[in-house]
Amino acid sequence: MLEDHVRTGAYFDAITNPLNAPCFAGKVVLDVGAGSGILALFAARAGARKVYAVEATPMARHARALVEANGFGDVVEVIQGTVESVTLPEKVDVIVSEWMGYLLVRESMLDSVLAARDAWLKPGGSLWPSHARLWLAPARSHLAAARSAEFAASMAGWGGFQGEVDARYGVDVSALAPAFRAEQRLYYQETSAWADVSPSDLLGPPACIAEFDLGTVTKAELEAPLRGAFRLPLEAEEGAGAGAGGGDKQPPASLCVDAFVGWFDVTFAGSPAAPAPHEVVLTTAPDEGGATHWGQQVFPLSPPVRGAPGDALAGAITITRRSDNHRLMSVGLEWGVEGGSALAKAAGGVRKAVFQVE
Amino acid sequence: MLEDHVRTGAYFDAITNPLNAPCFAGKVVLDVGAGSGILALFAARAGARKVYAVEATPMARHARALVEANGFGDVVEVIQGTVESVTLPEKVDVIVSEWMGYLLVRESMLDSVLAARDAWLKPGGSLWPSHARLWLAPARSHLAAARSAEFAASMAGWGGFQGEVDARYGVDVSALAPAFRAEQRLYYQETSAWADVSPSDLLGPPACIAEFDLGTVTKAELEAPLRGAFRLPLEAEEGAGAGAGGGDKQPPASLCVDAFVGWFDVTFAGSPAAPAPHEVVLTTAPDEGGATHWGQQVFPLSPPVRGAPGDALAGAITITRRSDNHRLMSVGLEWGVEGGSALAKAAGGVRKAVFQVE
């Protein structure tokens, strides 16, 4: 995580800012999935009495070296093992962890953080981060058009392939066409994509579709499908519709939404019993100034949706863990255009799609 | 496998060529890892009395549809399961299988083919293919230089990173430098690469480093490290050293070998008791006319080796299954320059490297 300075910087600020010293000075801290041990080091620098840095992989050896080299070998104890299996000599005041995956929960370690919380956190203790939110916004991404074109090219390629196999081997493979088509659709049109979205590609403000208090959310709540409704007003970007020669800026009469964009943020607020005086938010929202490694997830819409500024995309999202791999997930979306414009009236009913987040 | 016409064409020729009809007409055939069922169809078309097409994945459903659509539903029986676990109603005369992985044995299904042979092949029965060979040649690939440059850039990046982490967070990460360096070396210099090598990049003829008779090789022989010695004469390519204005073509005084290139071929020769009248070889050697999907594996040498035409690279290769994943492997190479040239004399002793084939 060290190369991503938005990420590491947020943890650094939250943990070592002098305003938050009361949250760490003299406390016992558990770092879940410690990796290189950098968060454990931050906690030690913030005055922790003891830090248990639990890391399942052989990376634990490097964490130990890093801690020693920085003079905190007496404060930080690196333990190689899973947090579900380790036994600590005491309960802890604070849990720090960098557990977030793409779209927050993909391949995330949150299950392990909650297991650690339930097993080792003292009543009133705090988690860093303490809260997480998921966001969704309408966007123009070009990805949908590219994906549609690639899908069409792939299906055209199949046609040629079918003729070639017949000519070369006398085998009729048309029976496989539906399966091939389904596979290509899954790949090109029903799978979300990592992207570093520009804020100027958003076609309206985001909506918060889910919010977690990590101090209280249960494992059962996380395992159940997550459902959220949204209403996303469409807004013209600044300067859109302006003529080449300048003049009055007119909002465009039509906005073409060809993707939903999803991202998350986490907040370091401490706990009700031990609130952070200096609250920090780590956001993975679209940002001109440099994205985090998480980027955003783009859900391409084929065909795109058209609406006018002032209309809104209203719909719902369902995030489900995949039965074949509970660390991956599928995202169901449904949406329709609401509003008074002619485009909204022409948009027809609710559309649906299910995406794999890979 | 259908899109690779070198591959499918070789199987088609071997199985359906009328000269080989005695090998299939009226016979019972087992297709191991049938995939789409195309080889089973070829065998049925060649006159097999019965074909058992065993496929472990849900692809079996598509194989069934393909077989039905092509009118061989009464000959080909598609069975979903592993060949190690299925029970056939009879022994078979012939096993067909497309089991080969990169450099022949990476992620290959050969273990399953041998298990099927030992369980279900009648004495004197034949495997298609029946033999396999591994080849190695010296080459100029440019990959080694690119890999060296990338490695150097990555290590330079580490230097900057180390300073930045110190400046931002007051953490000294120099203790992690050796581990980072080892990881980058593994990635850039100790891992082979897939490539579609041009024949003109070979700097001499290949040597056969291993040969398998699939009718007799044992599982134990396959699981043991495979060791082979080689002597690779260096030859100047045609036209090398020619002046821009034409004139006499002079071989270059120095050849710079910056890679070993490995590939395989398989032969369809039937068995001693049932030889194929029309023998077919499927080669994955460098070919201007179009590579197979297997391409070749390139082992970059850093630094390169220099020799003169007439010198030779002499050495040994050891291919070992990886203990952490027996379907992957590591390739140990050692080499030295032999010959009378000044370059050979200056080349120094034997060099060694171990590569992961990923």
C-alpha cells in the first residue's frame, strides 16, 4: 500500500496527527493484515503501548525487519498467522486495518476485521477506519461504446470462424453459437471495469447507496445481499453546449449516460466512547489530482440512457457475494429515467442488468 | 483449440487422413479432456465404432450438443467427469487427447492421459499423439535487454520511493530493499516469457533436450526432474554482415545470444502394434507462417553471451515441477561457450540461472 500516497497519507494523518494522540497514546493496538507493518509503525509512533501486527503471509518477516529497523521492535510484535487463529495475550483498545477491495467489498478482508473485532476489541474500543460508504454516479465513459463494438466484432468473428471450421473440417459448430454469445456478453457487457474516471465525466452528483458502521455491522449483515435505492439527478457539466466561438453557455438538451460509476470512501472517526478529535476521510472518488490504486468501477450500459438536465436516473442496486467464490461479487442494477423532459417520457420502462465485478 | 488451425489441422490430418483409416475404423476410442468434442468427432468420422469423450468441466454439455448436431450422437458418448474417476464399459483401442501446455508440460493434462492409458488402453493400443519432444535453441530476442532495462528502472524507482516514504512518514524502508530487489529479479530476469519468435532470430539449429514415448513413459518418470544436456552450435544467419550496398556476404565476427528459446513438437505415429501409415508431426517451432497459440518460451540471459560462428553453447537443462504447484515448473539452465574463437576463450566459465515458467 506504500506507493499509494492518498491511501497511506490518509492513514498517516488519521493515526499520527497530534490531535488524535488521545486515541493511541498508551493504548493496545491490533493491526489486521499488517502487510509491510507500516500501520503498526504509525500506531507505535502515535504512542501506542503495544501493537500486535498480524499478517498471514511470509510478508510478516519483512514487517518484522521494518519494525526493527525503525526502532520499534519493543512495541510492535509481528505475528504470522490469520487473525481468526491467533491468540493475543490481551484485548485491544484499537484495531487498525487496510482491508478495502475494489468497490469496497471485492476480495476484502472485512470479514477478518469483524472477526478480530468480535474476538479482541474491548467494549468501547475503536476501529480505524470506523465507517465506510458506497457511492454511485451517472457518467459518460466511452467504455460502453467500446465494449459494444468489441462484442459486435467478436460475434462477427464467430461467423467467420463457423464458416472456416465447416470448410476445413466439415464440422458444423453452430450448436455452440449460443454459448459463445453468452460468454462474450458476460465478458464485454456484463462485467464491470476498473477505471480512473475523470470528474468531468460524471453527469450528476453521486448518491450514497450503502453505509456501514464498522463498530456495529455484523457478519450476517455483510453476507446478505446488499440492497440500496438511488435517485441520481442528471446535470450538465460546466461549459457543455458552449459554441466554439464562446458566447452564452447553454446546457445541452440531452445527456447520454453510458455508465454507472461506483466507488467508496472510509472515515476515521474513532468510536462513540473514543471519538477521533481530528476526523479523516479517505475517498476513492474520481479526482483530477490522482486516483488511488482502487480507481472506480464502471458499469457500462448498452444501449446508453438519454435524459435531459433536470431528469434523474432512479433505480436500485443489489450487491451479492458470488456462490462460486464469496470473495467476488455480482452487482444487479435497475434503472429508469424520471422527469418531465421529452427524453424521459420516451425512455420507456425500467431496465436491468447484472454485472460481475472481477 | 478450434481457432488454432495448425493445431486442429494436425489432429484432423492424423485422425481423418484415409491412409490412417485402419487405426480408427471399427475401433473404440477415448478422448481425454474432450473440450468441445472436436477430436471425438474426428474419430467418429474416421470410422470409430464407439468414442468415449471425457470432459471434466460443464463444457461437456456443449460437446454433447456439437456431437448431436453433427449426427454422431449414436457413436460419441460424452461423459462429464475426470478421467481418473470415470468407469467405461469397455477397454479402448485408441486414446486421443490434446493435453499439451506451454513448453509441453506446464499445466499439462499428461498425468491424466497416462492415468487413462494405464486404466483403459488395451495392450498394443495407441495414443494420439504418441511421442513428444522438447527443443532448445540460441536466439537473439531483444527481450533480455528490455527486461534488464525494466529491472534497472524498477530499482531506480525504489530509490525514489525510499526517499519519499522517509520524507512523508518518517519511516525508513531500506530494510525492505533486498526483498524488493529479489522480487523484481524474479519477475524481470528469472521468469520465462511467451513469445512468437521469428525463425530469423535463431542463432543456430535447435537441440532436442528430451523425448517421450507416451506409450511407455511412467508417471514417476514425469514427476522426477527432467535433465538434459545440449550443445548448440552458433551459426550466422543468412545475409548477416552484408554491407548496405550488397557485395560479398560476410558472416559476422560476433553473435550475441541473449536468450534460449524452448518449444515442443508431438508426433502421431500410432503404436508398434498399430502404427500410423501416415505419420503427422505437430510442431510449435518458430515459424514465419503463423505460430500456434503455444508460441515459444524465451529464457532471457542477462548479460548476453557472445560467441563466434562455429562456437557452441554447451550446457544442461533441468525441468522441475514446483513444490508449491505441481502444474507449474521451474527450469534450471547452465551454459558456457565452447570453441576456438577469441570470444569463446574470453567468455569465462559456466553460468547458471533458474527460471519460473508462468
